[in-house]
Amino acid sequence: MTKYRFPILMTVLVLSGATAAVRAAEPDSGAPSPTESDEATEEPEEVKSDLDSLVRVVQQRPIVKAMRLEIGFLAGVSTADVMHDQYTLTGSGRFHISEWLSIGASYSKYFSSRSKIFTDVTGDLEVYPELSQVQWYAGADIALVMFDGKFKLFDDAIGYWDIYALLGGGVTKTSRGDSPLPTGMLGVGMRIFLAKWLTLSFELRNHIYVESFNAGSELVNNVVGQGGITIFIPFGFDYSYSK
């Protein structure tokens, strides 16, 4: 029995090593392969594309201007005649056809007083220039919104603003004649909404007309800067689609 012990022991060791090698070569059925794990956690591309096509985030406009009437009250200064200090009070009405386009009409009343330049010229130089004192302006215009946006105020309130261009015309009445003068108008304006129905507005307008002086006719650029408030009617608005 002793002489067979060593061959039997060697046979057992060889069989044990072969069994261990076979087990190491076989894949572990309990743990998923890297490919199977990736496929299980990653969504198919078809599912992703379907979700992207279905999900849409559309934010409603904070202010709706279309089909609303805007009434403005503004005050400003004029540069038409350096011989006078001229101030204006303007009332305007504007109907918004869409969010970008509107038509309006305005009337401006001028209040004038002799400027220091007039006193210096007439007193020191004893020269009396021809004067053209603007009395009023009335006209109509088209406004086109060029830019609009939002801003955050005091880390809480959200404000809305827009910038628009003005093109129009009307008539200007001056102290040099009884007949109003045909006038063209170019301008730009800005609205800052304080509420859905109230804005703080600023405008810069250039009223262009030809004035007749004793020395001849002259093209006048009456640049008017003004600011004030505008009120939208109706005070509120409804969205066409629910949020």
C-alpha cells in the first residue's frame, strides 16, 4: 500500500488543478458582462429621440400688447430755437395691431420763454435775430418694436422692456405764420413695464420742417426728448392658450 501512496497523491493534485483551471475559464453567470450592464442602464436611442420630440418648454409672454390701446402722457424739452427755452406736454394714443406693430397719434403743446442766449445777443451785441417759436405739433405715426426683453429687479421682481422705432408726420405751428407747416417725424422710444397696464416711457423725436425767414427758407430739425407714463386699456389680458 505504501508504494502506491505517492502515485495516488500525484493523481489527486493533477485532477484538482485541472478542475480549478476549468472553473476560472468559465464566465460568472451571476455578474453581468460589461456589455450587458451598459445595455441595461442606457436607454435606447429610439426612446431618447421620441422623448425629445414630445417634450416642449414654451414660456408665455409676460406682457401682451396686441389688440390693446395705449394712452400716453409725456413732458419734454425742445431744441428747435436756441433763442427760446421750450418745453412740451404731449398726449398720445396708440393701438397695437400686434406685439411688434402699432399705429398712433399725438398732440404736443409748447411752452416757451426767452433764453439767456437771446438776452446776451440782444443786450450785448444789440442784434435782433429772427425768431421762430414753436406753438404746437399734431401728427400720426407707425411704431415697430425692434428689441424687447426682461430684467430682474432686486433679485425678486421680473421686469419687461421694449425699444421701438417711430416713423410718421403731421403739422407744426410756429409763431412766424398762421398756416401749420408740413412736418416729417423720425424717432425712437423705450417702454419699461411697471405693471401689466402701466409703463415708464421715453422718446426722442426729430420733427423736420421748412421754416420761412426773411433771409430765406431753412430746414429745421426740432429734436424733442420727452418722458412720462403710458396706460394700457384694457388693464389686463388673457392668454390664448393655458399655461
